[in-house]
Amino acid sequence: MGQVKKILVLCTGNSCRSQLAEGYLRHFGGDRVEVYSAGIETHGVNPKAVQVMAEDGVDISGHTSNHVDEYNHIDFDYVITVCDNARESCPVFPSKARKFHHNFPDPAKAQGTHGDVMAQFRSVRDQIKAFCEAFADNHITGGQRDVGN
């Protein structure tokens, strides 16, 4: 087994999208990764994010909302920004980290009925899940994990 890869997922508030990505990267990367998520602000972990991940069998209820400055001592292999605001405001990491970006919609901005809002959370969850699974296959596991299909 190769060296454990350190991954930082950045978003604006570290409440939804980066939390979902952290959960899935841990899920797909297993013991090959150390995954951290942070925001350029901290808004707390959104309970709806915890709920939609639990629906898919991934427990993020123990996650915390962290500020990016807490991790400036870690030499990351990968930094993934999951919203345009984080990419534009992202502090410079003086490291070897390879940077990746994908702008996911913010489910916390969803409006409408409870059902409408939850549908948006599930949609974003599924987009992030697909992104993280592909990322793990391409950069972490080389497709060598038990996917059960």
C-alpha cells in the first residue's frame, strides 16, 4: 500500500458541500486517505447534510466545522475547492498540493417546501458522491477498491 494521501476540501462555510465531500472521500478512500474539510468561515455542520448522508449510509454526525487556518501546518497532497467563492478566496498553500475545483450548487440556499429543500440536498449529495468516487478512483485507489458491483 502506498503512502496515505492528505486531502483538504474547502468551501465557504464548511457546513454542507465540503462536509459531504469529506464524508465521501473518507468512504471511498478508506485507510489510504486522511481527509480534512474547512471553510473560509465556519457556519457549523448543517443538520440536513448529516441527514442526507445518513440516508446513504455515511455518518458525518461527528464532523466539526473548521476554519482553514487551523490546517496551515499540514502538508496536503490535494486541495479540492467545492465552490467558486472558496476558490477565489482560498489562501495560498505553500505546499506541493495539487489543486482541484468543482463548483457545486449550495443546498443551504434551496428554497421552497421542506421536500423541495431536501430534494436539493439529495441532488447535491449525489453530485458530490459521483465526483468523490471518480476522484478516489483517479487519485487515491487507482480503481482498486471493492465497489461491490
